[in-house]
Amino acid sequence: MAISEFDLIKDYFNKSGLIPTTEQSARIPLGIGDDCAVIDLPPERLLAVSMDTLVADVHFPAKADSGLIAQRALAVNLSDLAAMGAEPLAFTLALSLPKVEEAWLQGFSLGLEQMIQKYRCPLIGGDITKGPLSITIQVHGLLERGKILRRDSARPGELVYVSGELGAAGLAVSLLGNGMSLDKPDTKELHSAYYQPVPRVILGQSIAGIASAAIDISDGLMADLGHIAEQSGVGIVLNAKAIPISKAVKNFMGAMGDKSKGLNLALTAGDEYELALTVAEDQQEELQQKAAEINVPLTLIGRVVKGSRVKCLDSDGREIDIKNSGYRHFS
């Protein structure tokens, strides 16, 4: 007997651990079960909304573990909230499935639950339909008025920082694209970076009102800083020696004969989901203090200048020729 959409929702999504808790129901008085969810916004807060679609064999391997697929799908959306300084509130899910596989759905549901519990962002509705495997998530977050991280507020003279380390997820994408497995002891870091990226939600909230501009690194450091440069009407100069490259990437690329040990990858690879941000010099001490309080590494990598483009300089001050500027969806 075929299982209905409503049975799928009831069995795998409308259950404790995924839906709003009693405490969260004050903000979300109506979730799954009606034509619309209802959100009760606090009068002093603004609503941030973002949405991403992940397509099988484009944004994740179709045969990957469904729990990991779920974690990746929600994480990349939460990263957009982090880039704005928003507090996660809830999300909706549209899931397209070629067929019903209960073991796949069970794993997917569990992966979502783990993320929901960690980031306190419950599922409040969505849709399930038959079709090629794809996942669309719309996240909702709360912003404090006057503390919104944007892309258009960087100014010449400010400093450029990035959180964490770069390159691991990009290397993972490259290996997966070449048919290689990440399920090996020496690729454990790459596996985690790709399937379980850490959205910098707490960092974004902590630096809202301190950083002047921010963006999450989804298309590549150079490309995403290019969005800040374009929308702010500025240029950005990066210091190649300061770029924080993942140790796993340094080791792998060094063994492959790359003298820069992964610099181009760290500058151009997408799927990192770290935050790149700008800050006035007189605010950098407070910025660093906030990051230290939540144990998130921040690295000073460059400066905002007059101009209109992003460039990276070597130790002699010469511009490095970058092989590609970042990920493009239709190239």
C-alpha cells in the first residue's frame, strides 16, 4: 500500500525533536498541521528570511548518508542567518523524492533533529512531492534593530577578518567530483568540513553592531569579498601569508606539489561557510574579544581600500594571479 504525503509528514517530520518545543510555541503558536505556520514576532525585532535549494549530485552526492545530507542542508541555510547576525527562529522544508525509502527518511529526519537541537531552530512546515531528489529550506531568524550585518557598509581604512580555516570543504568538493571517497582516516577533516559545516551563528550575533559588513563564504573568499566590495563601493587587498589554510589542505596540496600549499583553493573554493567581515580599526579589539569569548578563531587577512576590486598580494607586495574567482552556478 502506497504511503501518503500526510503519513510521511506525520511519521518523519511532525514529531517531538523537530517541531517547536512548548517554550518555543510562544513565538510560534502554529506550526505543522495547517495551511500556514504562524510566527508571533517580538515588537522590537525584525525578521530575517533566506532560502537555498540543494540538488542531488550538484550540491551533494545522491548516494551520501541521508543524515549527513540533512545536516549539510540546514547548516548552509543557517549560515545565511549567521552572516546577518540573526538568531535562528524556525525553518520550512520542501523535499522532492524520486521514491519513498523509509530508511532514507528515518536517517534524514534524525540528521535534521540533531541540527535542530543544536541550533534551536525547529521545523514549522513545508511540502513533500515526488520528483528528482532536491531539498529546499527557508530559514527565519530574528534581528535586533540597529544591529544588522550587511554587505554594503564597508569603508576604506577598515580591516578584513575571516573566521576559522579555509580550503577543506573546497578540497572535499574537488575529490568528490573526481569520484573519490571521503570515508578514509586521512580525509576525516574534509568529510566533516563538507557534510557538517559549522554555521557561525553565535559569532554573527556577537559581532552584530561591531563589524561594519559581513558575508558567509559560500562561493569562495575572493568571490564573496567581491560582493562586499561591489555593494560597498570599495576595494579589498588581502595578504596571502595571512590566509588561514586548513592543515589537511596544506598537507594534501603540498604532497601534490603545490608550492603554495593550497592558497588558491583557500581563496576560491566555496562551501566553506565561515564568515568574512570588515571592522573599523578602533573596533577590532572588541571584535577579537567577542570571538575569543565564544572560542572562534578570527584572522586578520587584509584591508579595505579605495577602489573596486579584490586582490591578493604576496610577501613582496605583488598581486597573485588567481586561477578562478569562485563558484558560479551556471558556468
